[in-house]
Amino acid sequence: MLFLVFYFILSAVLVFQGLHLAAETTTPLGTLPEEVAQDGPTSRGWGGLLMAYGAFSALIGALGFAYPDLAPARPILFLLGWIFLALFGLWVLFLGRQAEFMGKPTLTDDHGHH
């Protein structure tokens, strides 16, 4: 029974993380400077994938109570959920946001110093 608590928490995290990611491209929260750009189509794709998988996982988990044949799918979906969350985390850390500095540097180096 304790497994089901973590199963549904993971499903909710995936749904809410996907919602946040998909919505931030259209209505940013303003917590990052403008120089840190986010790729819109890719972010919306990740958000949609996380929302869809989290909702699907929660639906199968809930239907497993009424249809016992679906219950063995829960551990597989739980593992896949963790894999999606790990891939998403790696994407956020290494590819999701990249600083794009526009304009000229504020300090000019006329003396050749590094």
C-alpha cells in the first residue's frame, strides 16, 4: 500500500511539472533574467509529454483498483515515470536553459589584459 502512495505522488509531480513547463513558455513567472532563454517548442513538448504520462499513469493506477488485471502494470509505469523524470532533469540541467548574452560587453579592454 505504501508503494501506491509514492506511485500517485510521482504521477502528480509529473503532471504538475509538465503544467509548469508548458505554461512558462507562454506566461513566464519572471524568476530568471531575460538573458536566460528557454526554447519554446521543446519546452512545450516536454511539458506535454510529462503531463500526458503523469495523467496516464494516474489513470491506470486508479483503474487498477477496479480492474485487478491492470495492477501489475503499476511497477512498470512507476519505473518509466522515474526514467522520464530523470531524463527531464538532465534536459533541464544541460540543455533546457542556455544563457544568450546579447549586446556588447559593459567593460572594454583597451590595455590587452585578460
